Amino acid sequence: MKKTIGIVNLYSNVDFMGLTKRRPVASVSFLGRYGLIDFALSNMSNSGIDAIGILIQEKPRSLFKHLKDGHSWNFNSKAGGVSLLYNEKYVNHTKYNNDINNLLENISFLENIPSDYIVIAPAHIITTIDYNKVVQAHEKSGAEVTMVYKPILDANISYVGGQILHVKKGEVKAIELNKGVKKAANICLETYVINTKTLLQIMRQAKDISTFFTLKDMFAYVCDERKIHAYEYNGYARCMDSINAYYKYSLELLNVDVYSQVFSNKWPIYTATNDTPPTKYLKHSDVKKSFVSNGAMIDGTIENSIIGRNVVIGKGAYIKNCILFNGSKVAGGAVLENVIMDKSAKIEKQIKLAGHMDAPLYIQDGDIV
Amino acid sequence: MGKEIVAMILAGGRGTRLEALTAKVAKPAVYFGGKYRIIDFPLSNCANSGIDVVGVLTQYESVLLGTYVGSGTKWGLDGSKSLAANLPARERGEVGATWYAGTADAIYQNISFIDQYDPEYVLVLSGDHIYKMDYDVMLEAHKEKNADATIAVLNVSIEEASRFGIMNARKDGKIYEFEEKPKAPKSTLASMGIYIFTYKTLRKYLIEDATKVDSHHDFGMNIIPAMLKDKKNLFAYEFNGYWKDVGTIESLWQANMDLLHDTVLDLYNYKKDWKIYTEDTLEKPQIIGEEAEIKNSLITQGCYVNGEVSGSVLFHGVRIAKHAKVVDCVLMPGVIVEEGAEIYKSIVNENEIITSNSCINSKAKKVVLVSQ
């Protein structure tokens, strides 16, 4: 059998403002109990890939803590496992700190685990792609590179800055920057299958063109020279490319029809355990249309919100359209609407705080209001 | 270098009075508190007390329990020199296949396991009890008293005392007499089935006891009385926290309800660093629907609630449809309550379906167990 290994590529220009001040986008909390990276990792795990490399761009502490030895995602810790690929040499140099340089610095990862194919996926585009199917289609196509795309109808507001693929007879003919002009587009999900040999060639080739070239640049560059297979995916895909997108798509999942596209018993999403007890609902709790995580204690009203682990909501507090991160506390009587509260932030006064649906109010981790 | 202490958890019991809940599961593996199995409590206590070698003695339905315990990873007992070991009754070279004849015999049959770690002390626990306890503090007391055995006791009411093994002790805690379920109790110090022994002494008594044909090979009935007869140093160690033996449907239900009404067990970790660890069930997020009404309840990940829930404990994968009503219940994993169904004061066994518009135990006089 051909061997496939996975790479989760955390290199991107995406930031979530305050939320990514001390952590990478990959470890931003999602739906109360996950980290964003859990989806790419679970997809790999569910696709039977058991050796994973994570290309870390920056701020790795929370990621190390979350991933440990990859045990939670079922990666065999001896025969496979998770390798954290960090590029110490270039970390303070934005241009040199790119995915190709990182892979070259950590080339032993690719050398030590012999493989035929490599699946590359980002952490900030949430999907439930079965990479196994993509690999099979890739193999059948005879191409050296496969790019996964999704036909979408809102390219004017999503994936802006991403790539639009021009697909003809199952092949990528041209790659264009999404400037947010067109609505309908075949948008690239930054998910690739590539022959290991080809990846090594491309990386060496990149060095001869520009030291600053990224994998994305290189794929666009080789598009003219090599056959690139296009794989159409029509399942759930959302690009979390800003704090507003993150907020919007998180709350969107509270709708059952969206939720059921993502969560099924056949495709579990794994995450690290936190050993928190079940959620405790108290006498005055009134919760509707929300995700609630374990360890939370609720004595207030919550609507259309996402409540993280160990969150405490006091008696008579009112929470609507909010995302409350782990350990945040809202005192009784406070009113919060369209607010993102980062880890362990506290609302201690009976105040009213409101953001906007398109621009939520962000409260920094550990802050007291 | 030997370990200071090794823990041995007695987990072989069936728990017949739990009826259908233990038809296929040993009592220590029975679910509790919306997320846990009973044995998570002694195992987490061991982990939090700094004990890192734990033997789990299994007999009744040992496969499920043994698989659950695994190598101890769920409780962090998985370093290069730490583990939880499943020790079922087995075939042994010199005597052939044997069952564990009693609590003392179970430890006796695993002397070679304990010897590997060359411990100073052995902690013997029951796998059936719900409580949080720092065994390290008990060990300090054991060392300070230079005891041969220290027995954790709970001060119960005089009425209850007849149901327990009672330790009659002097003011300084030294035990001079042990009475099993006395009709006229002289004291109210009930044994919790938690013992710390100086291993050298225990080993000698276990080997002696094994040769006695008329012995029940039981700690309470044989080992402790034999030590007392020899005037060994036995001390009572009084425990003041929440402790519950969930031996019956009624007491299991009550212990679950206790979690809603008081904070004595401190499940929410108000006192830092004493989490109860358990299996991570990889469930979906807990999702609360638009028509849900939830009061005074514990609900865990993987639940979907769109009906009315009050005074209840819901395990992973439970689904409550709209217009359903769940009052004062414990719903085990995977239970489905369909639209319009009502259920009161019940424990519902795993994966049961409460069908649409049915009504169970509406008078709610006694706790009922719903199981096929």
C-alpha cells in the first residue's frame, strides 16, 4: 500500500486581532471545546493518516500544550505520531519565515518517514474532507499535484485574498487571486495532495526562483509546467480568515442544518480532554440555542451563544450572540450582546456591553470589566 | 529503588442490588455523575495523592472494567514507572486456576505483583465508593503513629452503625476491637474499607491467612481481627468529607442528586487540584435547542436537549426531544426521550428509548429503574 503522510500548514496571513496576540489561529478555541486545528487533525486521523507534521509559523506555546504527543487524535505514538516543525532560525524574519523554509529546515521529517504522497491542509479553513478519497482520485488522475476546491457563490465576501481555480476537464488551468469581485468561483481550499518526490523537487526549485516563495506561490508557479488535478469538494467549508468570520461562522453552526453537515457519528472530531465535570445548570438558568461546554456553571439567561469550559454565569445575567472562552465569568445582572470574551476574562459589574453582529466586541484574556 | 506505596483497588464485586445496571458490568464500572464511572473516584484520588502504581483487582465482568482501566492513561498513570494494572483472578503456575476467595485472598494472590515494586506501604481500597480523599495525609498519619495498619473511618449515626464494620478505638485513635455489623454498637466509627498497611506486616499476615482452611480470607473478618489479637498497632483515621457507598438503586440515585444540591463532594474543583479524571468520550458539543428549559441539572458533552429538564443528571449522548419532560432522573449514556414523553424520579439504563408521549413513574413516590 502507498504511504500517505499529513502536513498541517499553519502559515498564513490570517490573524484574529486580540484572539491571536498570544496564540496561533490554529489553537483558537472553537465551539467551546475544540481548537481550530482539531478539524484538520481529525480529518487526517479519520482518513487513516497516522504520521503528521505541523508547520508552525509562530507563537507555539498553546499549540504544544494542546497537542502533546497527538494521543487525543489517535495517531499511533510509535509507528506514526505528530512532529512539531518549528523554524527557530527564521521565526523573527517575516519574509524568510515561510512554509518552504520551514520544511527545508525540518527536512528530516520528510526523510525519516518514507512516503509516496503528502496531504497538506490549513488549520483555518474548516472542512470535513476525507483525504483518503482525494488521494485515491489523485492516484487515478496520474497527476503529481491535486488541489481541492469548492464551488461557492459568495466569493465576493469569503476567501478574499485566497485563490480562484480555473478548472477544465478536471485539471487546474490557471490560478487567480480572489479580489472579492466575483460571487461564483471555484475557490481553492488550500488543501493539496502531492507526490512526495514532487514536493521535494518543488522546494528545491523554489530556492532557485525566490527565497521568499511560499508553497502557495510555488503551486501557482508550476501550474503551467505540470498537470494539476482538480478535486471538487462540496461538503462543509468555511474560511476563518478574520475575527469577524470566525464569529459569524461559529454562531452559524448553532443552526441544526449547518451543525449536521459538520458533526456525524461517522466522522468524529477529536480534541484534548480537560477533565471538567458536566455543565451545572442552576435554579435560574434559562438556556436556548447554544453550545455549552463541560465545567460551566450557569444561573443566567443564554441565547444563541457558545459557552466554553468552566465559564460561570451569575444569576440574572443575560448573554446573547456571544462567544465566551474557557474560564470567563459574567457576574449576575450583567448584559452582554455580540461579545467575544477571551479566556478567564471577568465581567464583575452589572453593566451592559454590546458589540455589533458584524463587529463583535472583544474582551481580552484575563481582563476585568 | 522501591516505591513508598502501592495501591490495590478491590474491584471484583458484582453489586447485585444494582439490578440490571450490573447485569453486564462490574459495580465499579457503573456510571455516576453524568460523566464518570464509580472507579474514577478511587483512581483519581490515587493520582492526586501522588500514588503512581495501582493494581485493580477484577473478577466479575473483568473484561469491560479491565479495558476501561487500560494502562491508567485516563488518570495520568502512564509514565515509565507508573501504571494502573488490571489484575483479574487467573490461572497460576503452582495452584492452577482460582477465583479470588475474599478481599484478603485477592491481595494475597497478587503478592508477586506488589513485591516487584518493593513498597514500604500498601493502600487497600474499594472500587465502589464515591468520595475525594488525600491518601497522602492518611499515610502521614500512619507513619507518625508508627502503625501496622491504619483504617479510614467515618463517624456515622448510632442508628446507622449496625450496618457497618465498627472500630472501637481509644482517644488517640488506637483500635482495640473490631465488630462487624454490631447489634449494640459501642462506637460510631464505621470502616470505609480503606486501609494502609505496612507491607512487611501485611505480607506475613496474608501468607498465614492463606493457609487457614476455615478463614474467609477477608480483611474485616480475618486479617484485622488477627492483627488485633496479636496486639498490633492499628489506628483509626477519621475522614470528614462526603463518602457514599452506592450499593442500591435508591442510593445511586440519591448520590447523583447530591451533586445537584450540595458542594460537599466538590466536583467543581473549588478547592484546587483535585479533579476527577475519566474517559474522554469524543462526543459532539452539548447542544441546547430553542425550546429547552433546564434547571438544577448536570448535563454533559454530546447531549442534545430541546425539552424540559429539571433536577436531573444526563450522561453523554442523551437526547431530549421537544415537549418532553424529565424530572429528578438519572439518564445513562445514549438514552433517548422522545417528543412529549414524561419521566419522573427514575434511573434509565444505557441506550433506552422512552417512547413518544409515554409517561413513567408520574407519582414519583419511589425511584424506579427503567431497563429492558
